[in-house]
Amino acid sequence: MTSLTLVRRIKARPSIVFDAVTQPQGLACWFGPDAGPVLLAESEARVGGRFRVRFRMLDGSQHTCSGEYLAVDAPARVAMSWQWEGGAEDPGQSRLEITLRPIADGTELTLTHSLLQDEESCRSHREGWTGSLDKLERHFLERRAS
């Protein structure tokens, strides 16, 4: 098993970023590694609650992930189990944790995806999360500009 960690600085308060990573309308704004749309975003951000997100990539492929919230400490931390429907991306269940720390110009977001099957899965998830976090950063920059 392997893991990855990504850190980003988001130009928004932790409470606003927390909503973007836990609420359906927030997830719909940034989830997925490219400019393809989110087709479904469901989330009940409480311990034992479930989430499910389906997105379409620009190549037309659709991907659906789901899991259960394991920890919810608004606005600082959320942890959840993670599984891809169909298992093509990674056949097992993994764990996702996002921590949010206030900084002078917004929020430092740390995303850790652990218990990934192998190095190839880790590489693929790193690419996917990098694209998604790029979209999250742009989302908040565009909100500030409007």
C-alpha cells in the first residue's frame, strides 16, 4: 500500500473551503481532474454519512467514487473511506483525509490519500488530485474576481 500528500494554498477562509470539500454544491465546482463536468454530487458530511461523486472527463469517460465519512471536524479536518465504482482506477478501498489550516491569505489545504493499491494507482491518483485541486484554486480565484 502507498500514499500521496498534496498541499495547496487557497484564497478563502477555512470554513468556506470546508464547505467546498464536503457539500454537494461545493464538490460540483471542482471535482475531477480536467474541465469535464461533475454529473452527480451527494454528500452527508457527518461521521457515518456517505458521499458519492460522478464526473465525466473530456475524453468522455465517466468515473464514480463513494465512501463513508470517518471524521468530520469543521472547519479543520475531514476523513473518509474511498472506493471507485467498478474498481478500474484502484480495486480496493482507500482513505482520504483533508486538513485545513488558516493562513494569512486564506487556507492551507493538505490532502492525503492513503492505502492506495500500488505505485501506479498512487501516480494516477496524484495526477487526478492535482487536476482537481487546480480547479479548486481557480474556483476561489474566480469568485474573488467577480
